[in-house]
Amino acid sequence: MGFIVNNTTFPTIMDLIFPHSCRGCGALGSPLCNRCKNNIILESVNFCPNCKALNPTGKCPKCKMMPPTFMIGNRTDLIGKLIYDLKFNSVRALARPIAEILDNSLPNIDGPVVVVPLPTIRCHIRQRGLDHTYLIAKNFVKIRGAKYSAAKILQRTNSTVQVGADRKARLAQASSAYNIGPKYTLDAENTYIIFDDIWTTGASIKAAVRLLKSAGARKIIVALLAVSRIDQK
């Protein structure tokens, strides 16, 4: 946490023929250059997405029901642009630098750690050709090492799309949106990192936290890339 990182995204043949340009400064060669990536890391100030209070330790004194929560920035910042390009334009090369930024935003954790990305709707995975949260999670696990793993523990029970829904509708949808995959048994000794790209109302994250607790998880952390408002699409 807090280290400046170099770009470890290796170019493919297609990247050499049609080189990426940095989403921050426009420099050719990478979808996110080292300077812009490190600027995101240096400018990141952790705050509680629920009440917006500064939250340097991850544990908000006001929102006591929330597990330790760590995030990178606002949806309107550069991190939001990176999420959009990975998610909707299928720029796979962004998964690694985003994971590196995430690595610098989370504390070191003792013992086995399982990263649990919030599941993407299957039709969206087919349309986009990737599962962006799982792709970031896998890259993050590679950075952190052997005691970390990524698992699709949470499964969607429906294909309801939340974009455009108001707060009341989102809360209702999230309450029954997930279940625990039948092949998974949660271990109370593991730390589970619930990972999502954007916090809007927090309904999905809160539902996931309740579900993992009910399945036996005792150590939970929330990791987010950006916070949004309900009126931001």
C-alpha cells in the first residue's frame, strides 16, 4: 500500500500495430501511462462511500455496520474513465493497471484472502466479451501472491439491470439479487474482499456483505474503484 508502481502491462502484436494512448494524458504506448497511474494513487483519499466522511483506516466510525471499506476515487475522475473503457469498450489492457492501483489502495492482510467480485449479468458478459470485475480481481490476485485467490462465490439470481433505477428500486432489486454458489463453503478464518467497480446506492454491496456473513464469513473487507451518485448514469 502506498508504493509507486511501474507499468507491467506487456504489449501484444495488436498493441504495436495500433498502439494504445493513455486515457489521462494521451501519450502513446499504454492505455494508462506510469505518470497518470501514479497520480491516481497519490491523489487517492479514502472516504466512506456511505456517508462521505474521510475514512483513512477503512473503518468508518459513523457507519458501524459497514465492514472496512477502501476506494480509489469518484466516477467523474480518471478512474471512472478507465472503468468505462474496460467495461464498455473491452479495453482488456486496462485490467492490469487498474489492479495495480487497487493494490496500492488496500492494506496488507494476514492469512488466506479470497477476492469476491460482484457478479456481472451474463448477457452483459456475452455482449462485452469479458467480465470486467473478475478480470480485475484475477490481476489483483496475481500481484498480491499465493495466499490470495479470486472466486465467483456470489451468483446472480436474476438479470435485472440497475442502471436508470431509482434508489428504492435498487434496494429492492439488490435484496434478492445474489446467492452463494453451491460448490462454495465459506471459511471463518479467511478474509473475503467483496470487490465492485462503482458504488451508487451501496445496495448491492450491503446485500453481498449480509449474504457472506450469513454463509459463515467473519472477516470481510469492501474494495471499490469509484463512488457515484444515483443520478449519474
